[in-house]
Amino acid sequence: MPHIAAIQMSSSSALGMNLIALRKHVANAASQGAKLIVLPDRFALFSPESNDYAANKEILTEGRIQLYLQKLCLSYNVWIIASGVPLYCEYDAKRFYLATLVFDNKSELIDVYYHLKPQIPLTGHARSLVFEDQSFGSKVVIIQTPFGKVGLASNYDLLVPEYFRYMSAQGAQIFAVSAAISSDFADYWMMVLKTRALENSAYMVVANQCGYHEDMARLNHGNSMILDAGANLLSHCDVGESVLMSHIDCELRTKMSFDYNPFQLQYRRK
């Protein structure tokens, strides 16, 4: 069974410092045997200013952030799922996407998930990370990896049950959730993550931002975790930067009893 890692970071608007910190975490994960690493959203750049993202946006397959990720994949022989990378919008040069990029251990770009537009009312800290000049994608992305079929999700995708049900129906065995969720969501965090695992009989590999940001008066919730297909907690970190590790058994879904997870898809009303 392969090792999968989730990295909890406290990123800032200093892109270079974030990338230096990322190398340390990836090296740590790889030294423990990780083969697939999920990063939190905005791992390379965490800022309340859209100008910061616009100034650092990259052409797909080019740019400082993407080149750095490719070097990490090659150096440590790992796959990386990297969320919140600012990319040029092909329809309007003044706008940008925030996207999740997947690189394999040979540094090849496997797929891109252009983040979907949030469906919730944007209030409080939720508003501070969605921008007027941000463009959004329109497709759900599921990738085939040597470790299982992985569905990609970010932030407020968590609040749309149908999003995860669709990925599960398409064969996703693992949900890679890259997040930058604040403590505003603390009361619901664990409940929502366990619910998505249970109702879809899928692993949840969740990497969240942590730490306090004075420029935003924002406390990121941390509490990254890895849950199995029965919503059992395999690894967890509440506060501080950390690397979470776990084995993944993608055949668990086919071996689960009713008592292990009574919410399995095979028991749903049709």
C-alpha cells in the first residue's frame, strides 16, 4: 500500500519564502516514504490582494512556481497535487485563474483543475480569498494515478455534496482536498469531512492552511487530516506546520462491511 502525505503550511505573501518552506516539507514527506503529496490551497502565495496573484500569474507549463514543483517531483521521486497556482486567463490578460496542478514523479503535468466558482454567499473571511478579477473553471477533474483514482477539490467545493458524489460515481477512490479554510468554519470542519468520506466510501486527504495573518485579521483553521473510507481518522494535525502520512488501501471500498460504513453507495435508494 502506498504512502500518501498531506502538508499543512502557514503560507504568506512572500512567494520565495513559501517555496523554501515547501522544499523542507516535501523532503520530510519523501524521507518517510510518501509517493503522493497533497499541498494546501495557496501554498505558494497567500494574500488578500488580487494584485499579488495577478503579478505572479504564470502561463500553463511555464513559470517559477511550476518549474519549482517539477524540480521537487524529480528530486524526491514523488507526485505532487498543488493548489492555488495563479495562471493566465486565456480570454482576458487582466484576469487570472487559481488552479490545482498535478505533476507526476517524472515532472510531467498530468492535469489541471481550474477552481470552480463558489456557490455559497461570500461573507466574512470567505470573501477575502475570492477576487473580482478571478476567472473560474467549469470542469470536475479526476485523475488516474498509480495509487488509485483521485478526485481534486478545493475550499468551498466541500460544501457541495453533489460535487463529491459525481467524482465518486466516476470512480474516485481518494479525494485530494486542498484548502485555505479559516476558523470561521471550525464548527463544521470535521463533520463535513467525515460526511464526505462516509457518503462516498472514499479516502479524504485534506491539506489546510494554518496560522494567523495580521494583514487579514484571519486565523486559518489548520486541522489537516487523512480519513479512510469509513471516516476513521488515520492522521491529523491541529495547529502548526506539519507533514501527515498514511497508507492508502484503495481496495477498502470493495471489502467494507455494512457495519464498517452503513452509508456506502451500494445501499443508497435509487
